[in-house]
Amino acid sequence: MKVNQKDWSCPKKQIARLMTIIKKYQSNFSNNLPQEKQYWTMAGQCANHNGEPKEGSEIQQMLSVGLIQPHQFRGVEINYDIHQLNKKAFPHLNWINKDFYSAMSTAYANNEFNPAIVNADLTSTPETGCSYISRILALLSSCQSQNILLIANLIIRMKHYKEKNGDYIVDKLNEYPQFTHVMSHDNWNMQESYYRYDGTGDIGGRTYMGTLVFTKKAQTICN
């Protein structure tokens, strides 16, 4: 099977998920997802090349800390070979072989979209990734679900690409009307600082990732 060489289970990735997903959800909402809510993620490779569960993978990490239960997981992977490995390793979970935004849009159209956590683990720079993030934010604003955590990863430094900071990313996001509209009207909050860590596998070395964290909390109506 043709798979790439990123290591989504390495310690750096596990720490990043702990700091930006697990701790952020628990500090903003609750220790675990409500039963009826869903965990959507760009899954990456959660299995080894033989289709066996990979220690330290995202799904194992989220289950081991009790943040989610198996029925809440929605693992989206556009690479068919990686998708098949994931299915073989975890046949009882919900895996989707599709573009991430398209997968969520389809679920939304079918009234099957009730996210609590959305992990957009992009491998793009702000110049292209900010448009995608803006579309995701607009979709999440359209659905009825409240109390949502959105995590968005972007490449902020790599070979022949000068490092970008948080101000640059925000400026890029503000170029998209979808982003400015939801941030002004739909009760979203963006964490002021971003989480920076060096990349994994074939995007490691001189590559650094920046993680943006957004929360959408249910509004409290005062009488």
C-alpha cells in the first residue's frame, strides 16, 4: 500500500494533541464529550503498514484519556491506502475516505453532523490553509451544535519558507469574509496565542507547525 512517511503517533504529536485538544476541551467544556456529540478529525495514519493499531495514534490517545467513546469518532482520510489500513486496524470505528470538509458537509446535509471537537490537521501554509479554515468555521456556524472546539494546524515554517507568526495568520484569515462574519456574529472565540511545535516524519527537520484554537460556546440568555 502507498502511504506517506508522516508519523502521527510520535511523542511531539501526542504532546501537541494533549495541549491543544484534550486540555483545551476539558478546560473550556467538560472532561469528556456528551454522549450524542461527535469527534471529527483528519485522522492521518493510525495503523502500521500491516494494518495493526499503532501505539500513540490519535484514536488510541483520545480513548485512553477517556475524552471520547468509540461511537463518537469520525476519522476522515483522503488517502485511500491509509484509510484502508485504519479500517483494518480499527474495524469497529467510523472511517471516511473523503476530503475533510466534504465529509462534514455531507453529514450536515444528511442531518448526521453534531460535532463537539473538529481537528483540522492541515499540512498547508497560511496562504492556502486559511481559506479552508474559514470554510470550516462557516460550516460549524451553520450547524445547530453548540460548545465546539476547533483545532486548526498550519505549516508556519519549512525549507525555503520563512517562518510566519500569529499576526500573519490572523491577517490572512481576515482576508476571507466567511471568517470575519462568523467571528463577528456567531459567538466564536480564537485563543490569542498559538501552539508551535516542530513537524513529524517527512515534514520534520526544519518544518514547524502552528496550532490555532477556536471555541464556540452556547450563549447564556439572561432574563
